[in-house]
Amino acid sequence: LIMCAIEKVEPKTLISSLIQQHQYAEALSMASQFNYQDHAAEDEKGILDCCYKHLWSVNCDLDMLKSIQDDGYIIDIALGLENQNQKENRELSKIRDIWGEGLKRCRKVMQEKRGEDI
């Protein structure tokens, strides 16, 4: 006699497992299927940033960069772009978009600190 039990598996567990296996695109796909970003607790949302950051660093995909919630990371990328651009020879439109995203995040951080619109 063989018995099998099926338990409900939490999306966070599945996503974390995929990240540990370095399957970042699959983890994001799984998160999308479960609407994880919308239903995750605030402290759990950073788990997807790991995927976005990795895919940004590997593919220089601007959509991945814009999906990162860590404002400081985006600002650091934008500020460090001058040195990186000399090595990677990025196209001007991509540089403009990255700096624009960095500026947007700077404004957001300043707004949060001041508690007013900029």
C-alpha cells in the first residue's frame, strides 16, 4: 500500500527554491502566475528584487531595472553608469533611460524624506 499526501505549497517557497537554483526568469514567471507581488507582505517583496537585479546585470534589460524596488540600487546604477559605459559601450538612449530612472528614484526618495511633492 502506497500513500501519498498533497500539501499546499506556498508561492514564496516555490519562488525561493527557484532562486536558490539560479532560475531567476522562472522564479519571476512563477511569481507572476501567483500574483505574488500583489499579495506578498512588504518584507517578502525583496525576494523578487534578487531576480530583477540578476537579470538586469546579465542582460542589461531596462524593464528588469525598472522593476527593482530598491531605490538605492537604482540610484547607484545611474551614478556609476559613467564608469560602466566606458567598458560596455552602451547606446545613448539606454544611458538616458537609466539616468532618467535614477533621477525618478532620487526624487521619490527626497519626496519620502521631505513628505512633500517635488
